[in-house]
Amino acid sequence: MPTELEELVDFIADPKPEIRALATEHLVPYSTSQPSIFKVGSFKPVKNLKLLVKDHPKIAEHVITILINLASDREILGSLATDDKFLDEILRQIIIATEPNANLLSMLLSNLAKWDTLKRILDRKQPAPAELGPSDSVMNQLVDLFVKGADGTYNKHADFDHLAYLFADLTKHAEIRRYFVQKQEYDGVIPITKLKVFTEHKSDVRRKGVASTIKNVAFEVPSHLLFLSEDDINILPYILLPIMGNEEYDEDEMMSMLPDLQLLPPDKQRDADPYIIQTHVETLLLLSSTRQGRDQMRDAKVYPIIRETHLRVKNEGVQDACERLVQVLMRDEADPNKVNRVQEAREDRDQVNDEDDDEITEV
């Protein structure tokens, strides 16, 4: 005989919208505490929920929230992330300028990216609303949503901040990393340059996701020339500014720094999140894997900035990353003991990814 909770789950598919609304609202807390109730009958409740993402907005709000939480279950995550029709519906809805649940859809997409095959969205195409842009590429649409969401110019209901986490997970795949450093035909812009401007944004989620995305893309060593070129990606100012505070430097050091880093205001503050600082320093470490990268950082006086970061940020991860970068920048180029910084960083990243695979956004 089914329990009351199992009976409640059955009401998800009730033909009456008021019943569906009550059922889904009351089931939200159980999506984190008892996800197994949604797996009964060969995942029938999950199948029903996937259909209801296009229900009345208030019902869909509860449904999407439940699915966001259920994605922490590996079996359910696979059921969601490998369903092409479901994915197409999520992607169709998220680009609608009046979609009230767009932020929740962003969170759901970011959780689905924990499943490796979600990288297939790189090849997905769909018509775009005129106000979003002319590209039919889903990846281009998501990047442009993220940019427009920063100031609320596209959808008044959404900031799309959690798309930063989607990009961070997707850039674990080489083909996605290459997309982010390739100039797009529809607007002539390299996608990663659209993200770099948010390294000092007020949103913690946006800054953290962007920092991780930049770091992951930096694993593409052939793209380092683009990263460092002032005429292309020009990434250095955008990853150095967040780790700088209001400390003073010797005049010789200051005048050799990049123009954007000189004469900062006395109220300048470094990022308050040590994870983000560590991520930016690790990106610098990746960019130091080439001789040009090391020389350019030496010329731009990156060492004094890292020295002050190490001194002022009392965090073991940050200090360890700073020490590793200093060893590279200060080492004699003739030193036979140089190590492959990209391979070393990749091993560190894989270890962190193993630890983070189960880190699903919950609501």
C-alpha cells in the first residue's frame, strides 16, 4: 500500500493545475531529503516532472526547483542530462525574454553540466529572438544571455549568473575550451573576452564561475598567445586587478605594471573570496608554462603583486599557489629542473574535480 508521500508524488501528473501546484510545492523539500521517492516506478515521477517544466509558471517554478535538487542523485542526473527532448525544451525556454524562471533554468543547466555528455550543446542550434542576437548557436546564445543578464537588459526576471557555473563545467572539455578562444563569425568577438569583464562583478557566483572558466580555458596552451596579446584576449589586467588591494608599491615597480594596474584608488579592495584569488593565481601559473608568458609577467611586474597577495591573504591555498608562481617567475631560465606547469596544474584540477563532482546547486 503506497505511503502518503508516494500518493503525493502521484499527484504531480494530476489533470487539475491546482492539484499539480499543491503537490509540487509540498514536494520541494523532499527533493533534497528523500530523493528516492521520485525514482519509483522506473523514474515515472522524474519523467512527469520533465514534462511539467513548461507548465504554468508557478507550477514550473516548483518543478524546476525539484529537478535542480534531484540532480544531486547520479541516476536522476543521468536521466535528465541525456534526454535530448528535455534539454531542447530547457534551452528553448531560457532564451525567452519574458521567461520568469530563467534563473532557475540557469541553475538547472549548470547542474546538468556535471554529466559529461552535456558538452553536446556545443553543436546545438535553435532560432534566436531578435533582441538576443542573430546567432543560432546555443553556445553563443548562452554567452550573450550571460552578458545581457549582468545589467538586466534582456529579461527583467533574470541575471543569468549561474550560467557562469555552466561555462566552468563545460570548459573541462577541450572542444568547449577551443570554442571560447575562437572568434565567432556572427559578431567577430572571441567569447572569453565577453566573460573576462566580470572578474570584479558584485555577484559572487558570477565572479567565481568566470574565474574558473578562464582558468580552464587557459589549459589550452596554443591559445596563450591570444590570452596575452593586448589586441586579442588581453587577460592579464582582468585576473590581476581582482587580487590587488590598496597596497603601495615602489615607484619603479608601479610604473612598469600594466597601465590598468597603476595608481589604483586608496579604497581599492581585493576579492574577498580566497577561492577566487587562488583560481586567478593558478591561471597565471598556467600562463607561465611558456617562455613568452613568463617574460611578459616579469616585464609587467607580476611578482610584486603576487608577493603582496601572499603577504596579505592568510589562506593556505592562496599562499601555496603564490609560492609556486614565484618559483617559476624567479627561476633561472637555464634551470634544468623546470617542470611542466600545465601538466602539474591539470593533475591538481583533476583532483579538485573529483572532489567537486557532487557539488550540485540546491534550492
